[in-house]
Amino acid sequence: MTDTLIDLRALLVEREEFEGSMVSKLREGLAQGGQQIRSLREINDTLTKRLAAAAPRSRRSCTSNSG
């Protein structure tokens, strides 16, 4: 019998808020092995890109208010 993999992308990327129960789900998912760890790396890349894309907008709004 094969266990269903926990969808780490849905857990970390597609949700707006992080809940305490998600930590245990993340641990369970990572305990499922190598494929899940590769997924976590891809998720990290996705979140890093989103953060980098959001940073310039934040800087622009701050500089436009200071003049």
C-alpha cells in the first residue's frame, strides 16, 4: 500500500496564511523522502522569486511618499 504524498506546494505556496498545524504537516511531508525534499527546493525557488518581484514595488511606493 502506498501512502499519498502530502502536497507541499499547496501547503506552503497556495495558502495566504500559515497555521500552526501546517508545521506538523510539513514535517510529515518531508519525512516521505527525496521527492518531497526536491519539491521543497522548487517551492523555495518559487517563494524567493515572488519575494524578489514584490520587493521593487515596495521600494517604489516608499520612495514616492518621501518626496
